[in-house]
Amino acid sequence: MSGSPVWGMGEYPRMDSVEILMSVSARNWHGERMTTTGGAGPRSGGATWAGEAIVTTCVIVALLPMVVLHVTGIGAVDPLHHVISDYVFQPGGYALLGIAALCLGGGTVVLAAGLRHAGLPRPRLPFALLVSVAVAFVLVAVFPTHAAGTSAGLVSNVHRAAGGWIFAMLPLAAWQVARRARSAPAWQPAAPALARLSGATGVAGVFFLLTHVPIVIGGSPGFPLIGGVQRVLFLAVMLVLVATARATRLAVDRAPVSAALASGDHRLTDDPGLRGVA
């Protein structure tokens, strides 16, 4: 059957009529974008980051051995006056503390890698700090503290230094993330809360480290509730880790919308799947 001329369109049916139809209908064909060949194109809200779930799982898994040690150590370890490291002398304590530290180290590595994936501006410093914290977690797991009533040796000093590095550098890394987040549209919504949380945790970490000065110099704690302070700080550091991971995941989710708004393209903001992210 030969084509017949149609006003303004030449011969009909045209050889590329299907392509024209798909191009016109590509915006909302069955609710999804489509290519000119009829296939579904990439979804605007498809980008995501699984790291938040991994980091959160690592934190939960790390807390489980801690709970076990606190329960089995009742009567032997005073949680208000003894630090968490003292559980190493309880049955299975070295293995359980090691598992907890290694899980947290793994979660920290995942978070460090996620900063680049989420497009954080100038990520080199917070990335390096997080990697150093992950190394410190490994050192804490491998090198235990010394027993009460004995002098601290090289192994114990490595443990102390690594633990102090974690309490100081993890909040600092999160604060650096929050500081850089202010200049990135996809990161901006999470910046204020992350800055406050990491700042408060950092101040608590400095206070905790200062309580160790009498221990190092005189061999006795200058603060009577050092164990309780450490446990509160430990939970705060875990919260900082999870909060930074959440901010990273939300930044990945917001990235397509932020890029579209920056270029003046508002089509992505019409995507129902991204309305709550913008």
C-alpha cells in the first residue's frame, strides 16, 4: 500500500512515525519515561546508596556483644567506674570486644567510601579521618588493655591511643562532613543537625580524654564515674556514625533533583517518587 500525502507531513504513514510517537509520549508513557525505540528509559529516582543500611547493621551487630558482656559481667565489672575495655578479662571478652570493634571499623570504611559516591565537596579530609578511625578500631580489637593493678605496657598504650583517636576523630570527621554539606544543595538539609550532634559529641570526647590525664600521670582516675561517661560517649559516637550515614544516603537521593534545579530543569521535581526528597 503506497503512502498518501498528508497536509504538512508529507507521505503517510511515515517510516519514523513510531519514533515520533514515542518521543512525544516519552514523558508519561505508562507512568515512566521511554526511549524512542519503545523501551523504558532510566528512572529519575533510581539512584540510591545501600551504605546506610550496612552502617546501621554494623552498629547493631557491634552493640550485641556489648550487651552480652554487660549482662554476664554483672558483679565483676562496675559500669560506672570501669571502662568498656575491662570486659576483656571476662570469659569470651577478648573475642566479643574484637567482634564489636571490627564491625564498627567495617561500617566506618563503608561510610568513608560513600562520601565520594554522594558527591560531598572536598571529601579528602573527612575520608582520611574516617579511614584512620577504621584503622583505630582494628587496633582496639587486636591490642587489649592491661589488667587492673598492673602497669600499662606497649600493648595497653596502643589500645588507649587508638581508643582516644576514635572518640576524637569520628566526631571531627562528621563535623567536617557537616561543614562541607553547607555548600552542596543535596547535602544542605542534613548539615545543621549533623553539625550540632557531632559538635556536642566532640566536646564530650574531649572531656572524656581529659579525665585520662590523671590515669596516665598518677595511675588513678581523677573522675569517679569514668565508666559511665565513656558509655554515654560511646553511644553518642555510634549515633554520629549512623547520622552521618543517613545524611549520605539522603544526599544521594536528592542529587538528581538538586542537579535538575541547578540546571533549570524542573521535570524531575514532578516525579512522585522524588517529591519528598527535594
